[in-house]
Amino acid sequence: MRTIILSVMALMLSTQVAMSQKLAFIDTDYIFSNIPAYQSALEQIKQSSEQWQKEVDEKYQSIETMYKKYQESRSTLSVENQRKQEEEIIAQENQAKELQKKYFGREGLLAQKQTELLQPIQERVTGAVSDLASDGGYDLVFDTASDAGIIYSNPKNDHSDEILQRLGYK
């Protein structure tokens, strides 16, 4: 019986603590869709991406044409000329892969352009969210457009160090 009473009291206390936290939510998709500079940046990125993809596609098309010509003339070529043409095709394929990596790789031009154009706008939005949370006294701000959910949390509610101490870490 005593355990039940203590459990009910703990539940009531945790509910009261949860209720004392002030929450807000935002929709970053909606916010970004209403910022003209963000939409313009997305359009610039799209145009660059399409241009670069066209260049890569043309390179691969050229290689395909080169390979078909090689296949058609292969039987008339000497072993040495076959080898030279095969090496040239392989070299062209490697160049195409490098071009693709240059444009679309992890640190390629597309990623750089996204960072250059979008990051400043995203940082302004993040700053505005922090200001909103601070001015409004919000402990948590949720983003309804994001899988992550929480876009801002008040550092005073972070008890990570306390958990580490309880686990014996400093």
C-alpha cells in the first residue's frame, strides 16, 4: 500500500514538473518556404546541379559512343591498338568518375554551394528560434517538419553531467 502511495505521489510530482516546462513548436518547412532568399538559393543550387549533371551525362555519353566504335572496329584492330583504345576508354571513365565526384561528392561543388547559400539563412532562423525561446521563456521548441523533433532546448534542463556523475564519471 505504501508503495502505491509513493508511486502516485511520484507520478503527480513528475506531472507537475512536466507541466511547469513551457513548450513551443515551429514548422521549418513553412518558415523556409516563406523566405525569398532561401527559395532563391534553392533555385541557384538546382540550376547548378542540373548544369553539372548535364556535363557528367555528356561525358558518359561520349564514353558510350567511344566504346561502341571500339566494339565495331575491334576485330580489325591489332592487339596493340585494342589495348590502347581500351586504356583510353578506361581513362575517360576515370575522368568521368572524378568529374562526378568533383561536382556531387561529399565535399564537392554542390555541397559547397549548399553550405555557402543555405547555411547563413539557416543560422539566422536558428538564432531567431533561440531568441524566441529566450524571450518567451520556452524550455523546448519542437520542429513539426523535422524527424529530430526538438530544435531548441533550454540548457538549464540538461542533466547529462548529473547522469555522468551518478555513473561515476566526471
